[in-house]
Amino acid sequence: MTDADEAHATGVTPMANQIAGFFVSQGDHAAAVAGTADHIKAFWAPVMRRELLALVDAGQAEGLSDVAREAILRLR
Amino acid sequence: MSLIQETDFGAPAVRSEKTVTLTIDGVQVTVPEGTSLMRAAKELGTTIPKLCATDSVAAFGSCRLCLVEIEGRAGTPASCTTPVAEGMVVSTQTPKLAKLRRGVMELYISDHPLDCLTCAANGDCELQDMAGAVGLREVRYGYDGANHLTAAKDASNPYFTYDASKCIVCSRCVRACEEVQGTFALTIAGRGFGSRVSPGQSESFMTSECVSCGACVQACPTATLTETRVIEIGQPEHSAVTTCAYCGVGCAFKAEMRGEELVRMVPWKAGKANRGHSCVKGRFAWGYATHRERVTEPMIRASIHDPWKVVSWDEAIAHTASEFKRIQGQYGRDSVGGITSSRCTNEETYLVQKLVRTAFGNHNVDTCARVCHSPTGYGLKTTFGASAGTQDFDSVEETDVMVVIGANPTDAHPVFASRMKKRLRQGARLIVIDPRRIDLVRSARVQADHHLALRPGTNVAVLTAMAHVIVTEGLADEAYVRERCDLQAYAHWAEFVSLPQHGPEATEAVTGVPAAELRAAARLYATGGNGSIYYGLGVTEHSQGSTTVMAIANLAMVTGNIGRPGVGVNPLRGQNNVQGACDMGSFPHEFSGYRHVSDDETRQLFEEAWGVALGDEPGLRIPNMLDEAVAGHFKGLYVQGEDILQSDPNTRHVAAGLAAMECVVVQDLFLNETANYAHVFLPGSTFLEKDGTFTNAERRIQRVRKVMRPRNGYADWEVTQMLSNALGYPMAYDHPSQIMDEIARLTPSFAGVSFEKLDALGSIQWPCNAAAPEGTPVMHIDHFVRGKGQFILTEYVPTEEKVGPRYPLLLTTGRILSQYNVGAQTRRTENSRWHAEDVLEIHPHDAEERGVRDGDWVRLKSRSGETALRAEITDRVAPGVVYTTFHHPLTQANVITTDHSDWATNCPEYKVTAVQVSRGNGPAEWQVEYTAQARKSRRIEAAE
């Protein structure tokens, strides 16, 4: 199983999108990215962040929202 | 140790700022205005004979024993119903009174069995006591007249017996059922000599509306209503005060014992959570502690397909430590984790998270609050600054409007529900927001002003619409907001909720709640006086659970309903120690007292105290652990006192995660469903077998006291300590009080807590520190813990779980009064007589469309799985909604529930699952297979 496969198995993409969805509703784009990144950093284990980054790096992050993508890249 | 005797003042205490001074038997006493003479006398230590009076119910004045003489007044009034007056001079013992009392007692005894020596209440009978107190020496009427001595017994209830021959018709049981419990199941049938206590309309107790709370048994002054256990084995000889191990109300009980044998649990009047009341679970359903299925010896096995092998404690602990070391050596430090228990004590949960953080060396620790109230922690910390409810339970006595959202207190928090109903009968108003017509909507002498029967999953839309009404109709408490809240955030929020799309007319199509009804409810909450919000898992267990909690907080702030008695935001916690488990650092991102692991100062404090280096990033939550197990990274799990296979969502996924691990350790009383996937079983101890503390839904820390030795040999904290030592991290506590001392040293909100102080005060609500040395009943009084209250925008986002042609109905789940969570305890008691299996509630319209009749087997299918259970046709649920409980492993309702979860906390979305229902003919194939697998998994190798 590749890192990207594992990321699919652990469902980190929809989780990140849900978080981004909340912060998008709170303010502008920059604040939403910051809020999403802060939340993921505060509540996700590092392995989950690595899995999402692996998906992005592998070009397999279809469906990942722009805000969530920017947020996870900020946490690299 | 002796039996704890509580003083019965004969009449309830009266709250009044005015006092009255009078003289009783030559002694002056000053009491609040409105106090009865009987109570005033008892305050002096003078006992006036009585039978129909007791301090849990209002005075009735029927037995005529408590007569007194008052200077300047004619006659001999009943002291229980006569209020004190300034300057009154009262005599409680005179020759005239003695003669009258003896005459009354003669009449009682002439129609009472004279079997004191063989009576179950011998030594605990007020009638017997009164005969002695009045000096009864003869009964002039004889015993041959008309009497009730051959009246039949009603032994239908498994926990108590009604012996009508011993009834003196004092009505204490009837009044307790009405005033204390609020069920109104009992009445006095007949007139005059024919008067008898009757459950319902001449029904048996078991078939009547009686909820077996025990209030009538507690109130009975004779052996008429007696615990069956007392009838069987006799009166207790010593007792200790302890705390119930069922729901988050945290009732205090006297555990009344004979040696190490528990005779009965009697609610303790001084208990500040329950005020002397109880429910069928805490009062009676403790038989599981000695159930034959309890496992008391450790067991191990190499594979989950093998039978269990009984081993010594030394071997079990050594094997477990060896396996965890092997796994961490092979797969890395983060490949293992632990789950703390909301059923265990604070000291035990603290120790498990400490073991994970020190002996395992990671933050992979979580607790069952993940799947229930984790959104409460997130939502209330974000808005108010503290992850807990704002009030004490007493606060309900000063509320004017209650909003109950996504909670069913009469079933899940019954003792507090009785206090709510009492306040409602006094005139408080009620708004219920729930897809089901819960009992509070309409029951005996309780009627909700508004029932907003919303579609499951639309909480945020409804609450935001209420905020819209409050702001746009000018009902906001602007002075409060200006003083207490962040004004910039408020302005932003007020603008947001005022948008037309948030108005109730716009949201009606989504929520199903008529706009006019919602507007009326919002106006009532905003303008009806002290407004309080009580909520449960119907709020948190959604994809927008945290958003809903914040929407609730917004409503409370905008109406000024935070920071004084009678108001507040009150999460009704499910398990006995959910609050405590959260407080104790059971979450993977924070230490005890809700301090994030990334906070350098806090981390350094723990590193110095524990002598290890600690990571600054969070560990895995329960769903993440299971995901990582399926993905092949997570290999070892220590589960104390939880049954995640039955309680967590998407059972197949949980099973796949557990099956992918190499060492699952279950520490529990029974071989629960999770144990089917375990490699090590460490027997647990019950709350009767250990010392410690529980923290209830109102942040109240209460003592749990050991009344018998652990049948398994060790309290749970001792087992964790042995495991930690075997893993190489030394722990050397001699008593749980030492663990609490460590918690207090490291946790600012617990700084003033100790067993010594708990013993002195009875209980303490945190924060307890230098500023609040005896605790904090109501939080956020002058300012919010975070400083200014924070309004948060609450955009409604529909759940991903959609109904459609294949799955046209919405399933929501909950609890029933007689059973508790996964049922591991209550299923092993007589409570199963009330609820032997989970059933599916379905509306008549939906049932008819599917050809389903009441009692039919039906198949319940979702995108996650399929199960079968029997149908109960009822209009308690709306068309399009079905409901079931999750108490029985045969049904396993969580085979149906999905992986959807709260955006902030991963709390599962139990309350919304799209399903289809069709007629069935018995258990589903999966259930048959699972039952066979479970039976196979529970095999124990024969001893050599």
C-alpha cells in the first residue's frame, strides 16, 4: 500500500475539506486557510498530516478544496 | 463502621430571607418563615411522633400523630402542616397529646399484622418506632374486626414487593411518586376503610406506569413497600456513601452492606446532584457486579481465533508488556495507544493517559467522549473558554424557560429529569427541540410550550434561525453583550444571522419546523426570564456537532443567559465520568485541565513531574487509530472499560481495525464485544470495589468508596500501575488519594481538590483553587473564562449522509430508561424485563407503506450494513424518521451507522443515517454469523 493509498483508507481528504468548510464560513480566504491550518495542527496526529501531504504530492488529492490544500501545504 | 442514619425533618426546608422566632418546649428557636412546626422542633433536636410526614414531600396532615398544643390556640393542630409564627409557644409532649397519640396508634395497630419478629422491616419500621414512642401497651379494639390482613401481595416488580396488608394509607408513596419522581403512577383507590394504594388503575406495579425509581419504597414508613433483597436476606448493618456508576447525573447513594454483601443502594439525601432521589438503574441494577458471567481471572491467547487461556496476573502483565515492547520495536513508538474509560474513576483515567504518555511514549490516548461529548469540549472552550457546562443542577430551581435540545432526560438522565419536571410543574416554560416526541413533550402534568420536531441533521439551521428572530426582532440583551462579549465578533455574527436566508421562513423547508412555531419559541427563550439550555447527544453526534454547541452558546450569550443561577448551557453527560475522563487529559491533544500538548510551559511541568520527554504534537483519536490500523500502521491497543466494537460507529470498520492489530488488551468486567478481537483480557473491578472519584455533568467531583474487595484481586488503577511498571515506567501509588494529589499539583482547575476536602465537603465542583477553595457551582459569573464571550458564525452545512430512493428514511439512535449504553451492566440485571431487545420505532405511515405490522421482524439497511430487529409502530417518530436503541449486541445498531463525523472532533454522526426498512423474517445473516463468531471467540481453554 502506498502512502497515497493509505491516505485514501484513512479518509483524510474529506476530513480536511470539512474543516476547511467551517473556516470558509468564518471569514475571508486568508483567514480560512489560517484557521484550517491551525485546526489541523492542533488536532491531527502528524501521521495524518503526512498522509494528506503525500496525496497532494502524488497528485491524487482530487476533491481537496483549495483552502484545505493551501492549509496542508502550509504545514509541510 | 455503622449504618449511616439520616435525619428526617418531617417537612421540606423552606427558603425565606425572613426568620421567625418561637418557643418549643421552653426552648427558643429561629427558623425561616414558612417552616412547619415539626421541622422547627427537629432543628432543635425534638422529635414529634409522625407517620405520614417525611421531609422529601410536602406535609399532608393525615396521620394525626404529630399533634401539638399552642398557647392561645384551641385544639391540637398537626405540627407538620402548621407554619411557625413569631412568638408562638408550643408544647410537643403533654398528657392530652400522649392520650390522643396512643388512641391513634391503637387504631393503626388494630389493622396491622403483628408479625414484627418475622417482618422484613424489623428494626427499620417507623410504625414500630411510633408504637414505642407513644407508649402503646394495649389495643382496646382487639384484632377481630374488619381488617386488611389478608390483602394480596404484589411481587410483580423484580426489585420491590408491595404488601398491602401492612399499608397504613399514609400516602407517602403516592406523594413521592408525584412530587419527587413526577410520574404520578400511584394513587389511593377507594374511599374510607376501602382506601388502598394502587398503581395506575388497579394494575400491578410491573404493568403500570411505575418507572421503578424507588421513591415510593424510600418513602414508605412500614414494610408495605420493601426491597426484595431485604426480604430475602435481611437488614444491612453498615454503610458507606458512594457515587452511582451509571449516567452523568452522579447520584450519591448509601451502599448498605452486610459484611461484604451489598444489601441495597439507598439514595443519600445530602447528595447535591440527586438530593435523595434515584432511578431504576442506580437504585436497583447493580446485580451485574456478582453476575456469573463476570470474568475474574486474566486470560491471554496468541490469536483471536484461539480459545482463551487463564493465566496468573504476573504472566498476563508480563505478556502484555512484552507484546507492546515487541510491537513498538517492530513498527515504531507510535504504533500503539490506549483508551481511557468514562466508567472508571478520575484517578484511573488519569493513570491510563499517563501510562500512554510515559510508558508508551506517545499521545495516542483517547476516550469514549470522542464518540459523545467531544464537540461540547471544543464548542464551549471556543465560545466561553471552558470545556464544561456552566451550572449546577440546583440551578434548574431558578429557571423560567428550559430549552431541551437533542436530549431525552426522562430516559437518559432520569433523576435530573425529575427535578426538571418539578420546576415545570411550578410554572417554568418548556421548549423541546427533537425529532422525536420525547416524554417531556407531554407527560403527567408536563406539557411543552413548543416542540420543534426538526428533521435529523438540521440543528444548526434551527438554532441559527432562532438567533435570527432574536436579533432581527430586537430581543438581544445588548447591555449584557456590550459588557461581557467580544463586540467585533458580535457585530459580525449579528449581521450573519440577520441575513434573510437564516430566517425561519427560509429554513422551514429544510428543517421541517414551522416558521411561526420557531419564532414563538425564540421569543419565549429570549424574553421569558431566566433561560437555560439542556442538551445531549442529539446535539453533538452530528457532522456539525461542534457548530451546534457553538450555536447554543451564541443563543445563551445574546440573551444574557450566562453567569448566574437559573440560566446557562448544560450538556447532559452520558456516562458517570465522561466529564472527568475529559478533565483528566484523556484526549490526544491535551493534558489534564484542557491544556494543549504544544504549550511549552505545561509540557515542561509534566516532563519535570513525570521525568520523561513529551511530544508537542497530538496523538491519534479513536477513529484515527482504527483507520491507521486498517492502513497497517497501528498495531497495539490498551482499552480500559470501553466496548468500542458495540458502541462506535460502522461496526464492520471497527472490527476490521481491531482485527488488523497484533495485541488488543481489554480490561473489563465481562468478555464484551471488543474482547472478541482481543489477545489479552485483564479483569476489571466494579465501582463497589475501589476508591476514587467521579465527576458528573455539573463538574461535581464526588467520592467513590470501596465497600468490598475486588473479586478480580485488583482495582483498575492497580492493574494500570502493574502494566506501567512492567513496561519500565515506574509507578508506586499506594492509594488513589495519592493520584488525586498529583492531579491537583499539575492541574490548576483541580489545585484545591483532595480526598480529605472531598470527605469534609461531600463534593466539589471544579474549578477549585485559591480563588474558589470550595469549588464553583456557576461559572462565568463576572466574566467568561476566556475573557470576552466569543460569538461564532454557524453556517448550516447539510450532512453528506443523504436520503434517496435506495435509503429514503433517516435513522436516529438513543437510549431507554432501563438500559445503559452497550448494556454490559444492565443486560445482566432484571432491568432486561423492561427492555429485552432493541426495537425499531417507525411511523404508522411508513410502516403501512412497507406492509410492516407491530412486532414484525424488519430489515434495516444503510450504506454501511444491515441488521434486523422487531418493529414498534408509533407516531412518537415523524414520518420519514425511524429510531432505535443500541443496548443489545445481537442487534448492533452501529452496523448501520456510518463513518461521517463532526468536522472539528471526529465525533461520529450517530444521529443521522439514511436507511431503508423492509419486512424480514428473523435475524440477518450477519447477525447469525456474528453470534457464532462471538460464541467461538469466548471459549476458554479447560484447565490442565
